[in-house]
Amino acid sequence: MKSSPFSAVPSAARRGALFVKPELVAHVNFGEWTPDSKLRHPSFQGLREDKPAHEVVREREKSLRTLANPLARK
């Protein structure tokens, strides 16, 4: 890619950067997301071949109330 896919990239990170399109999907276990959107205690489990990279999105937490109430899931 000739340009950054991100809206803002710090100048230190831009220097010498090469942006590529994602093609591989990794399975990573982790403890939690930090407040600055980093993974805490990530552990690489392997590559996945059953899911295309364009389908991967960041999952969001669901409240226990939503999970316990089947009517709230709809």
C-alpha cells in the first residue's frame, strides 16, 4: 500500500513503515485490553485457515445481564 490505512500515525512510527493488506489470521489468547487498546498477556496460538482476514473484527464485551437474558440478545 502506498498510503497508511490509519487516520493518524505518529511520525516515529511512519518513518520507514511499509503498510500491507492483512492476509493471515492469528488465534491469540489474552487477558484483557488495556485502556490504550493494547493486549495484556497475549499468547500466540497459531494461524487460522477457516476465516478470511477481512471478516475479523474486534469483539466487544457483553454485560452479564445481556448474556443471562435470552430476550435481550435479539
